[in-house]
Amino acid sequence: MMPMALMLAGRVLEVREGKAIVDVDGQLKEARLDFLRDVRPGDYVRIYYGIVLERVDKSEAEETLARCSYHRSRRLEPTFMVSNRRF
């Protein structure tokens, strides 16, 4: 069974239409702002299942990422299968 990353953290790059684009250790993630509306670019936040839960400082964000090794160990590659051939 694959380990699961439940809580992520990162720096907000952009806020638009109720969503934040967050840099999570070099990977861009889109997260909804259902519970925290006053997020601004440059803020550090914790994300749980694609929803921004709270604003944190940089050291807390780094600590959250250190506890979660799954997002670092597996980089998703955009691939697809057609007639049993991988692209």
C-alpha cells in the first residue's frame, strides 16, 4: 500500500477566485480557500486534502513537510497508456 500525504504546507504564490496556488517544495498545488479567506501571496499555509486550513510561519511549514515524506519520494510524471504502450 502506498503511503498517503494528508497534510502539506507551502508558500502561496497567487490567490484567485477562492483558490490559492501554493508552492509545496517545488510542486504547484491548487487549494481551496473555504475556511481562510484573507490569504495573500507570500503567506505560508497548511493544506489538507486540497483545502487551506491555516496560515503558519515558514518554520512550521518546513516542519510539516519534513513529517510528510511521500510528496518528496514520488514525483508524478505525466504519462498515459494507449494499446499497452506507455507515453
